[in-house]
Amino acid sequence: MASSTGKRALSHWVRRISVKPEWAGQGILVNGVAPGLIVTPLTRDTVNSAEGRTMLAQLTPIAVANYPTPDVIAPLIAFLASPECANMVGQIVFADGGSDVLLRGQSVP
């Protein structure tokens, strides 16, 4: 739950500061990524065990089949840093497999 609360706080912070003259006004586009659990050496054993997946289903449920690896999230971050993202300001992309929606319902952060 602390993670979803942190994502909500990040979303509010990004929306508040992104449109200020010292950011958007200077051409610095502030956006963010709110990933869910990422499969790394630290989380791999939990994700791969039946007991761990049961715990994760309760704490951070996902609507997709599997938790992502860093290489799945990296292209999103590259897009946000690219010229193709030139008009996107103050947005948070929840790349969490649907966890935020499953935990918070349809409310917008």
C-alpha cells in the first residue's frame, strides 16, 4: 500500500510542478513512470515461487499474466526522454500491469 500511496503523491507532485514557468516554461517537460513490481534479482525468487505469487496477488495484484522485467519498462522511459514526447507535460504513466486500477478502482489519481 505504501507503494501505491507513493505513486499517488508522485502524480500530484508532477502535475503541480510540471506546468510552472521554471519547468515547462523553460522547455523542461516533467512526466513520470509509476511502475509496479519489476522482476529483478531481488524479486525473482518471490515471483517464481507459488507462495510468493500468492502473497503478491494480495499485495500487488496485476491484470496481466506476468510481472515485467526492466527491459519491458525501459522503452517507456526512453519514449518519455525522446523528441516524440515533445508535447506531453505533467503525466504519470502507470506501468504496473493494472495494479493501481485493481487496488484503487476507477478513481483517477
